[in-house]
Amino acid sequence: MKISRSNVAFGAIALALLAAGTGIPALGQDRQDRQDAPESLLPPGFGEPDTTPPAPQPTRAPNPAPRPAIVQPIPASPSQSAETGGESPAPQPTPTLSTVDYSRYELPEFARRSTARVGTVAYGNPPFAHDSFGRSNGRYLQILMRRLDAPIASRWLSIALRRALMSRIDTPQGISGADFTAERAWLLLRMGESVAARLLVQSVDTEDYSPWLMQTGMQVALANGDPAAVCPYADRGAETLPARGWVLAQAMCAGLVGKSKRAEELVQQGTRRGSRNDIDTLLAEKVIATGASGARAVTIEWNSVNRLTTWRYGLAMAGNVEIPDRLMQGVRPQLRYWYALSPRPDPGLRVADAELAAANGVFSNAGLVDLYGEIAANDDGNSAELATARDLRTAYAAARAADRVTAMRSLWEAPGDSRRHYARLILTARAAGRLPASSDLSEDADLLIASMLSTGLTQQAQAWESVVARGTNGWAMLTLADMTPGARISYSDADSYRANFDRRRAQLFFAGLAGLGRLEDNDAQRMASALDVPIGASNLWTQEIDAAGRRGDAGTVVLLSALAMQTYRWSQVQPEALFHIVAALRAAGMENYARMIAVEAITRA
């Protein structure tokens, strides 16, 4: 028996195992079986693919996997694709004072960073162990990362995956450190984690950048609206990856340091035999004008533009150019998360995207509260965002607990879809945690508990255990979140939840309980049969994730878990897949994540 929603997961695993030389036959179906799978590596609105990616440069394996198509900033025309630079400069006299190569002192030997272990640690994010991917082959991990369509369903799993990809981890066999960093950063970017991707890319010395890392670095810089981040390797990029976008990147870097004449030469080179008034060139000139004296005034008109590429988004952000709403409406969620993380747009413009980003783990409770705090401090009108900010203030600061809950209820009921509703639970989490547990508030106890647990406030939520009744949603969430070692519940208790809710929610609750080991073996088998959840079924994906859990390879478990959640909707996550995810996370020493994912499943069912 197969797990239907993991078809694409074990298809990717089979391909990865074959690439790694294991000889295991492919068992999966084509990814197009998924209803919500994107058609290509980059979703629509992210530019045109470069069909001639550079050859990989592995340090340990002679035959690394071929590079995937990556979106270049601007498509190169046939006549321009071979250009690597301008005319040769006039000969310079040979230096007579010194022949010392001063470039060798730019980065002293003691400051150089090895690519054998690459990563970073963000404040407040506990890192994964350096051997979190165990002995997994680099080509195997590379294919799994490339085959992963992001964002994924679970907020908590997204957070775990971000931390695994960012952490200082060992470079596996079969891939170079620079290329493995590029794969991790590319996946982070597709998850909407533009800031995390930037931190990761910057953890490698630029002299060690491979062509694949340079391409990824360009995309990361654009996602953050920071074209200057490309400057340390723009010249190498133009030499190694001849394309119009790299020449314009050189021009922007020259302009940003005030070399207007050189910037003008490079712009002319980048637009040779083409129009200089196209939107991509004009946006580059807009960036040049911010630093180069004497640059011509640039006016950006979007009337003839029908799609928003990464290049256009990134340079518009850098040049403080407003992007029309009609173009933003056609982009995938990743770009909206980048926009939410950008400090440039007005808070009122970013807050809707920030809520969606919070539901996917990209934005935190503190970030949302701060964003609404800025709106309350700066907005003196009567906007809907200001009304939300005022309700949030009441939820935190009202004198009476009943008034706080009333304000929270108005926030929870306002959104029109489930993702925004979950985002509002995240928004009110700490306000809910400040309330004393009281039977007077029992009517809202379920949502208060869901709000607290959406950000992991387990201790505050457990205080409500005496308020909620057996078999309710609040009781089920607290049962799954229980941190007591070896905690078990009886079959009758578990069955009381099934009696009060629909079959789908009961299946997810059971999958969480069984994965956490909260049921006796006989009870688990009995309930699995009653609810038709085949937790004993086996396929390539279940074998891989169960084995990774037993080995304690936390990073591999998280990556394989994400493969089974390649959907925006929790309704497409199968209970049997949830069981294996929770069980493997628990076996790999990540029980906190396992508990929160199990709670999230019934919260968002």
C-alpha cells in the first residue's frame, strides 16, 4: 500500500538514490501528479531559465550531478551571450616602486574559512549538529533539495528545515562545499527565507565561490534588494558566466562607488545592439544613479511590463521604486515572503504578506507584533491595518481579561481564509500566554491554547489543562504537547476525541499520538484499523525516513519530512505520512518539533 501524498517524495528519493549509485529502482510517480506542484524549479514570475548552466566543480567526486536550470537576471541575446568584457584598457607602465602582490593580504590565512563545514547561527535559533546529515551522499541530498517544492504545509517543519539548512554542517562526500552551500541557499530562497539565504551565502569566502554559488548569490542578492552584495564577485561572474545581467551588475557596482564613466561604459556594453530603454536596463541605471555622480535621471514606467522577474523585483527594491499591485498579484508566495522581510516598504504595505509568511514559519510572533506596533505609531488614519493594531494593543493591555479575549476574538474572526486565521493565532500568542487560566474563559479556551501553542508556549498552555474537558480540541492539543516523559493515554480517552470530531481530524490526532508513542502498541493497532490509517505500510520514503530517524540524522529526517509535505494545504497531508514524520523526528532527538507539528496538524485540519 502506498502513501498517496508521498508519491513525489519517494520519486525524488529513488532518483537521488540512483544518482548516489545505490541501484534502487525508482518507485515514485511523476511530480505532475501533484495538484499544486509548480511547473519548473522556479515558479512563474521569477524570470527565464538559463539553459546552459556552468559545469560543476566538485572537490571530492569526479562526476557530480548536473546543475539545474537557474533563472538568470536578464536573458542574454545570442549576440550578447559571448561578451565577457569591454575593450582592452590602454597599457599601463610597469610599477617600479614595488612588485608585491597586495591582494594576498586582503584576507589573512588565519581568517580564511574552510568549506568543509559551512553555515551560520541566527540569534535565538539553536543550531543543528555538524553531522546532522550523517553519512548521506552529497548527490543524494542535492537531488532531494532540488526536488523539494516549497513552501511546505507545516510552519513548524519549515522552521526546522530553515535551521537545518542554516546551521554549520559538514559538507558531505560527492559535492564541493561551495556547491552544497549553493543548494542549501537555493532551497532557502524557494522557501521565502531570503535573509537566511543571505547569511548562508556570506558564510563562504568569495574567493571560494563556484559558478553555481555565484549564480545563487546573485539570486539571493536580488531577493534581498541588495545588488551591492554581488560586487565582490561581479567581475568573476562576468568572466565565468557570460550574460548581460552580470555586465549590468558590474555597471551597478561601478556606479555605487562613484565611477560614473566606467558604469556608463559597462551599460553600453550590456545594451550593445539592443535597446537601452527596456525596463531591466532602466532599473539597473536607477541603482547606478544612487551612487554615481552625473548619472542621467531615470524614470521607471511599468505600463508595458506584464510580469515581475527576480531582477525587476530586486532592483526596484534597491532603487526604492514602487511596484504596481497588478504585478505583485501574479507572483508565487516566495516573493511575497521576501517582500515581507524587506525593511524598505511601508509597514502597512507589508503586513498582509507578513501574516502569510508567519503561517509558513518565515515571520515570527515578535516580528508581527513589532510590525503592527510600527503601524500604530505612524498611522494616524482609519485603515484596516490600524484597526488591527489597536485590537492587538487591547489584547495585550486591557485591564479586564474578558476585554482582552474579546479583542483577540475579533482578530481571529477577521481573516477570510485558514492561513490568515492561523497567522492571527500566531499574532496573539503572547497575549494569550499572559492570561490567567480561568473557567470564566472556557468558551474560548480551545483557541487560546491553539494560539499559545502556535509559537511553542507550552508551559503557559498547560496551565489550562484543568479548564478544558476531555475529548475537546483544547484537550487534544494539550495531550499532544505534553512534555511529561513516557506520557500515555488510554484507548477510551483517544476515542473520546473521535466521537466529537470528523474522521479527518481524528485520523491526524491518532497519527500524532502514535508517532509520539502515547498509545500502547495494541491500542495503536486497534485504532489504526478503526480509522483506516495504515501506519504499518512500507515504501521507499517510509524506509528512508525511518532509517534516518534510527540513525539520529536530524537534518536528513527534516529534509525527508518536507518532501512529504509539498503542499500549501494541510488537507493534502496524509495521516500515515504525519505518523512517520512525528516518529522519525522523535527518534532523531527532536521531540519538541514532533510535538508542535502534531499539534499544528489538528489546529489547521
